[in-house]
Amino acid sequence: KQWYQRRVAITAGDPFEDISESKRKAKLDVCDFMIKFSEISSRTGADFVCQLISLYDEEVAYFGEGSSRLNNLDTYMKNLRNELANLKTSQEADKAQLLEIREKLRPKPENLTTAEHRQVGALKQT
């Protein structure tokens, strides 16, 4: 009977100690898991924000470069517009001068023969 009581006393306490030890170990494992999860999520969140910031910096640089190129292009276009206006004015002056020379070189109608009148008429139609 003593042996049985001693055995019951020893074995009766062991399952409860094993259960409490298992609960403690499970709680410890859950805590470890939550700590690792928290580290991963905070690291991932911070890395994500850092990636967004670097992307933003790259876009600012890209669009800044595009803006400066457009400003340079605007200056180039203004210069080109002025040069083309000067060229057009020069061409119109050359054309007016050529028309004036042509009128001076054309024979006067009172000095022409009948055949020459026909040629002048044909030239005016073209």
C-alpha cells in the first residue's frame, strides 16, 4: 500500500508538471514566433518604405532631367523661330528683287513685234 501511495503521489504530480511545462514551452514558442514575425514585418515595412523613397528620388531626377531638356529645347525653338523668320524675310526680299529685275528685263509691249507679243503672252500665262 505504501508503494502504491508513493507511486500515486509521484505519478499524480508528473502529468500536471508535464502539462504546465508543455504550456510554458508552447507559450515560449509562440512568443518566439511573434518576435520573429514582428521583426520580419517591421523590417519588410521599413524596406518597403525605403524602396518607395528611392523610387520617388529616381522619378524626381528623371522628370527633373526631362524638364531641363524641355527648357533647353524651348530656347532652341525660340532661336530657330527667329532664324526662320529672318530666312523668310531674306527670301521674300530676294524674290521681290528678282521680280523687279524680271520686270526691267522684259521688253516693252510697244517695242515688240507680233511674234514676240505671242511669246510674252505665253510667258505671262505660265
